[in-house]
Amino acid sequence: MENFRKVRTSEEESPLPFPDLPPDVVEMKVKEGSKIRNLMNFAMAQMELKGSRQIVFSGCGRAVTKTITCVEIMKRKLGGLHQVTKVRYKTLLEVWENQDPLPGGPAQNLTVHKNVPSICILLSRDPLDPNQTGYQPPEPRTQLGDAGEDTSSSSTKGLKRPLPPPHEELLTKKLQVQVPDSPRGSGTTDRRPDCHH
């Protein structure tokens, strides 16, 4: 294979694995080299400006993780989206060209069929059939206050215990470091960090 160079990759066209999609549904085909910002700008415009009710993200091979990332960003930005995920295999056709053909030697080109994992994710503002495989209901909305704290009391997912103010935390650590190094001996250490004798 060292004399061969990949000249073309094409994926077989396959229908989307979702029944009852409107004919004008937007399909975002995520490629390995796609820029997430560009994908999201287009997808958000479709959903917010053009009023699309459903959008499909699809990707295969190395683009699967990027596809999932786009979906998660979309769900976070819009909220209230129903999701159905379908995972399958797609066949990629790779054409390799012989760089150093011998007279009377093997063929100029090789065609390789590769099966790669593929993901299709449907996001919908309208409710979907919760009994179908791969369905995820919308996540509960959480309101963010001015300072970015989660002000909803109903959702405990993702809440962390509050941290102490940074000043107290640093002061405690400073004291723990200073006390053992104190030249005075035991029990008479002045515990104020700013006090030097």
C-alpha cells in the first residue's frame, strides 16, 4: 500500500432512519473536518429564524463525536428538545491510486469498502414517540440567576455544595503551613497571619 495514495472517499447514500419526517427537514451532515461553530450557526438559524420544528444531525467514522457535541450544544441552547438517536453502520468507498505503476503490473486504482459506525440524531420541538428505541425526553429547564447560579430547586442534577469564599480557604492553608515552622515552640503561636514578631 506504500505506493498508493487515497484520492477519493465517498459514503453510500442511505435514507434517514426516522419515519414520518417532513420532506424539508434539515439534515446537518457532520464531517471530520467540519467546524462546530459553522455547523451551529447554520443549525441555530434554521431552528430560531426559519422556525424549523425538527433537525437531524448525522455523522460517521471520526465525525461521530463531533456530531454528538453539536447535538448537546443545541439542546443546551434551545432547551425542551425531544431526541431520538439511531446508531448503525455505513459503507465508505475509498479509491486509492497507484503512484508507481509497473508496466503490465497491477491495476491503477483500488477501491476499498469500509464499514464505519454512523450516528443519526433527530431533535424535535414537537413530542416524539417515547416508545421508540433511542428516545430521550427533554431535560428539565433550569433557570440561571444573575450570577450564574442555578436557582431552580426542583433539579438536583449537577448541583454542587457551595465552596467557602476563597479568602478563608487560603487563610486556613496559610496557617497550616506557618504553624509547624514557628520558631516559638508549642502552644504560644500567634495565629494571625499578618503578625510577625
